[in-house]
Amino acid sequence: MSPTPKRDLMSNPSSSPNTRRRFVNWLLGTSAGGLVAAVIYPVTRYLLPPEVTESATASVTLPFTVNDVPVNSGKIFKFGSLPGILVHTPQGEFRAFSASCTHLACIVQYREDLSHIWCACHNGHFDLNGRNIIGPPPKPLEAFTVRVSGEQIIVSRGA
Amino acid sequence: MKVITLTGLATAALFLGMGPGAPTAARAQDAPNYCVSCHGALTVERLAAPVARFAQDVHAAKGFGCVACHGGDPSLAGFTGMDPAKGFVGKPAGPQLLQVCGRCHSDAGFMRRYNPALRVDQVAEYRSSVHGQRLTLYRDTLVATCTSCHPAHAIRPASDPQSSVHPLNVARTCSVCHADSTHMAGYRIPTNQLERYEQSVHWVALSERGDQSAPTCNDCHGNHGAAPPGVDWVGNVCGQCHSVMADYFAASPHSAVFTRLGVPGCALCHGNHQIQTASDTLLGVGEGSVCSRCHVEGEGGGIVAAAMRVRVDSLRAAHGVADSLLQRAERAGMEVSQARFDLSGAQTALVQAQAAVHAFSLDSVAQHADEGLQIAAAAAERGHEALGELRFRRIGLTVSTGLILLLIIGVILKIRQIEA
């Protein structure tokens, strides 16, 4: 009935009531701290702007229709904040690529006389698959996927 | 006399009449090959090594054997097979190499059977090179011949990364002779080309960025026709890749003056082997500029150089400011994608203005720089607007949050008052 037998049974000095109370307090304090951190951290991250910009645009519907891009011509469009180029090939296909030259990021254009994509800055040429074929560009243009729905053109990144 | 005549005829037949030895080599594979069995068993490394090395050679892969280059009869052992009467030529060297290699490699009809795309003018080009001229005119046997660059018995196609003439290995191959000061002592040319080239932007592009269109030795000097670019056509060499700058330069007043003075166009400002990324500091009359080597501040050319530098610097700075503003606005969640899209035009204008510097005319640079400055100014204005709007929203949020907090405190106080 008295607490004495209990103390006898639990003879380990580290298990005294004071020690257990401190342990329970520490546990509660840590849990409360964790809870506060779990609330504050996402709020802080939400309020502070990220170090890098958000992921790039995945898909855009072009502000012009198929009729605005005759065969063997090209047109620059806005893909997120970056320039893209839509090419209507002499074979009648629509293809789209990033319009930033892979050399020094100049905006490329379509050369109707050559049926090539061309960068005027350093005379870089890309074929209609976006491959760098002449001049200093070190790698191909990023290719986008083009889907034509009626007269609308939808360009997206990836398959 | 009769023996000599027969020997001469056999040798002539090997080099001229018989033509390439591919069919002979193919048949020889079925017969005993004493070249391989004897040389493979020799203990003299110099004589035995070719047997093992040749297994990896492109000619072995196409069915050619020793006899294709060395002549003789591999079906006969010992010196019987190595009889000059049977066309044996031993180890060809010097001008004889041109005949041995050129026998197949200058024959378009023959080469078409193995590699239709391979050129067949290597020997003709070689004869026009500094190496070929010294070999044929001065009998200088220290100069490079076919096997100096294409090591005998271990020849691989240029597309093979292990080949001595793969783009990544060409500089090292040339430097075997050209970096050897003892070997080059008699020619009075520097031997630090490799050391300098390996510090150049071209080598970085080739070796680190994997851009195999970046030039190595043969792209500027030629390969079989290797020679230093002449003063009046160095621009054509650089212009193979840097065509826009070459066109500007060719139409500029500097082109004719440089030719008249006998100084190399591009190399005068950019150097040759140790070419670095061209920065704007080369332009103008300040420290580090190349214009100031000839022009002084305040004089005609110096004024134009300084003015071009001001335009380029202004555009670069304006682009940087606009880009920074738009990035801050974008990171804060503001919609500025149209302005960032428009700013791409300023980057294009900056690169075009830098290229136009090679016209050495302020009008050419200003045409692009002014266009870029307008674009950058419009983008910067949009960035300021976006950041202003952001500030307005934040102030509004702070004020409204404060009001809400005050209201909550007021409500709590009121409840306590009622409870009391």
C-alpha cells in the first residue's frame, strides 16, 4: 500500500520520480517545439521568395493560328518567359523549338531561302530537326512537341 | 643485269602496275604467313611488336596483310620471302612512304571499295605542305611523313577516340615533334604551341565541353597540307567558324591596312594558339584594350574605339539592370514573363553589337546597341512597375493584418470586460 515496496522494486537510482518527470517534461517540450517549427517553417518558406524561379512553362496555346504561318516560314512565340520558334516546314509539318541559340542565346529566325533555322549573331545554322549543322552553336535547339487542334496550335515541353 | 631488271620490274609492278594489294592480301590469309609466325617469335622487340600491334590496325580489319606495304612473299620463310625480286621493300621511309601509302590512298577507284567518303588527295596535299616541301625539295628526313601522324601498324580511323588523329588527340600528335625543342632546333620556330593551345578557349570547348567543331591544329593549319596561315588569309581561316566577324572585318578599313602593313588580321588582337574568350575589355583605349596598341586616346581611331566601348558597356549594364529587376519581381511571384521575353531581344542586340565591333565603325555598333538599349529600358520600366506593385501589395497586407490584429485584441478585451 505504501510507496516503499515500489521503490524497492525499482532500485535503479536513474528511475527516481524527479528523473522521470524531467524526461516527460523534455519529451513534451520537444514535441511542442517540433509542432511550432512544423507550423512556422512552411509559413516562412511561403512568405520568403524562392532562390530560383519556379519551373518553366510546360505548355502554351499559341496566340496565332495555322493560317498565320504559311508553308516554309517560321514565327517566334512566347513560351513562358522565353522565346520559341514555330516552323512550318516545306513538307507541311509544324515543328517547334526553343528560339534561344545554344551559342550565346541570341534569338534565332527561320531562313526561307535556306529552309533552315538561322542565328544572325554568328551565322549559326540549325536544320529542321533543331540540330546544329553550321557555325559555332555547340548543341541542338531544345525541341518542343506541337499539337494542332483545328486551327489552334499547342506547343508543349516533352512528349 | 637480268636479275636487276627483274627486281626493278617487280618493284615497279608492286608500286604501279599491280595496284593495291587487297586481293593478294586476302588470298595470303589462307596460305602460311611467315611474316607473322617468324616476327611474332622474334625476341627483338622492334621486330616483334608490329605483329601484335597490327591486330588493331584498320588495314588488318579490312583484310590487308604485311605484304600490302612491305611487299615480298609471306608464303616463303626467311629471306627467301623477303627478296627484293618479290617486291620486298623492307621498312619504307621518307619519300618512299608517299609511294607506299599513296598507291592505295591516291586511287579513287580503289578507295571507293573500302571508304567512299575518304579523300584521295592526301599525297598531293602533303607535297604542298611545309613538311612535303622540305622532304621533297631539301631531302629533310626530320619532317613529318605519313607514319609520323598515323603510327605504322596501329592506324585507326580518325573517328576512333584512340586514334592519333582523333580531334582530341591531334594536338598531342603534332606536339610529338613540335614541342620537342631538340627536334625543332633547326627550324627556328617556337615549341610552346601545345602548352599555349591547351590554355585556349578552343581547347576548353573541345576537351571540356565536348564540342568537336572547336578547332585543333589541323583546322587552322591544314592536315596533310599543313602550313602556317599566311598574313593576308588568316582571316579566311578564322572566318570558317567566325564568319560574321570575318565579313565585318573584310569590309572594314583595317583589312586593307593590316595587309599593307603585313600584320595578321585576327591574330593581331586575339593571338593565335592561346586565344581567350574575347571580352569587352579588349575594346577601347583603357587598360587591357588591344586598340590602344595602335591608337591613342583622343585621336581619330581612339575616339571611335572608346565610343564603341561606351555603347557596348551601356547596353550590357542596361541589360543587367533590367534582368536583375525582372528576376527579383519574378521570384517574388509577380508576372513579368512578357518583359523577360522581350529582354531576350536586348541579349541578341548585345551579341550583335559585339560582333559589329569588327567593322570598326561606330555606326555599325550603335545600330544594334541603341536598339538593345531601348528594349532594356522598356524591360527595366516593367520591372520597376512590378516591384512597385509588389511593395503596394505588401504594405496593404501589413496594414490589413494590423487592423485585424487590433480588432482581435479589442474583442478579447471587450469579452474580459463583460466577464468581469
